[in-house]
Amino acid sequence: MKTLEISTASQPLSTYVEEFSNEMVILTLHGKAIAVVTSLNNVDPESLPLSLNPDFMEIIQKSREEFKAGKKLSLDDIKREFL
């Protein structure tokens, strides 16, 4: 992970993106992190906003816990409920 101080950046952002295309770059302003630039290679663009949504992530975590506890439906159960 790299850090780039915006106030001292001497090149266009696109140059840095190319240079750090396989790394996460933390953008800072006066030493405080303000943003991150990360590659979307091998990432579904629609998944990114969902992974940043705390409500959605809570639903996913709850579902994982229920699955581990054996609370799951078979395909036949789902078909009966929704068809």
C-alpha cells in the first residue's frame, strides 16, 4: 500500500494510477487520509458499492452465521415457498 500526499503531488493522478496499478494508494491531504485509489481489475463494478454498504454487509454476515448454524433451505424448500 502506498501513500500519496495530494498537496505535493507533481504529476497528474493518471500517472500515479498507472504506476501503482496493482496496489492500493491512500490519498492524503495535510497528512490525513481522504480517499483511496484501488484497482478494479478482477472486480465486478456492481459488487464494490455493495461491499461498502454496512447494511448489506450486516445481511451477509447474518446469513453466513445462520448457514453455519445449520439454518438453511433446500432448493425444494425455496421452490415451494416462492413458486
